Amino acid sequence: MSEYDHEPTRGLPGELPEDEHIIWQSAPDWKSLARGALHIRLTVFYFVAIVLWAIARGDTNTAVAVSVLGTVVVSLFTLFAWGVGRTTVYTLTNKRIVLRVGVALNKCINLPLSEIESANLKMLPEGHGNIVLSLKGMPRLGYLMLWPHARSMRFVRPQPMLRAIPDARNVASLLFKATQKVQPVAPVEVRQERDRNVPWAGVPA
């Protein structure tokens, strides 16, 4: 028995109303999440650089200690990313986006499509991508409550984020079409860029 057995519908806090249906549902790819949100490659590089510096100085004890510490830290980051991938469920319905998140304490965050002001798609390798959501007037969400499902370094007005999702461009298209049925949306050009956020939806027309 798992902590999610009480869910009447996977990833949702309750049964869907008769006029609501699921369009898409998935979870973050934990490997892509580890590379992007947790910067695991940068972490490995940091510890390797210190170890090499210690070896160059002939300080074997420091090199060994940092190697052990680095292994523990990278292992914890990897385990956390795996846990996030295992416990997170992103759901898009014709009415809202639901983020079921939390490795230790799970919670569901409902984001009505009517409250989405704009969204940005950033493509990642292997077809994965991040979709950052800007919201209108709904109560602000805490950054710590959202992380790692939030845009980095946006503490004052946190922006929810669908992280490291597979087939991200198709998901962005589904989200655009669903939002367009709830509120008039002014579409803008979608550009094939990996290093920048790619806007696909503007403010209501």
C-alpha cells in the first residue's frame, strides 16, 4: 500500500466533475530533472575540481575527504531527483492544471486554465522540456512549496513549472488549445530554440 492509494483518480485530489476530463498526464524525467533543476553536472565538476586541486598540492587526506563528501552529495541529489520523478504527477484537464508534488509530504496544486496569463516552453535534450506558467490574480504560491516545480530564482512572485516533461512540444500545444477554449488567447510564433524560453501563448486578447 502506498501513500497515493487514497486518490480516487491518479494525481488528482478528488473525482473529476462530469464536465471535466483529462487531456494529458505525465511525470518529470528524473534524469533530466537532475541535470536541470539540481545542476548535478555542475556539482560533480565542483567536487572534481577540488579533488584535483588537493591532489596537485599533495594533500591526499583532503582529496579523499572531498571525494567521499562529493559522492554522498551527488548520491543524495540523484535519489531526490528519482523520488521527485516517482511521486510527481502533472495533469492537464480541460479546466485546469494539477500538480501532485511532494516527496515526503504530498500535496495537490490546482491551477485553473482561466488564471494562466502566459506560458513559456524551453526545450531540453531528447525532446524533454520545461513549461513555465505565469498566473494572473490567484493567490501567490510559496516558492518553497513549489520547488523544484518552480522557475529558478523567482522568489517574490514564484512561477509554477512543469519540469523535464517528455514530448514537451506536444504538451505545450495541448495546453495552448485547452487554454484557448477557456479564455481567448493571442498566439505567437513558436521558435525552435534550446537555449531560450520559447513563448507559445500570450495574454488574453
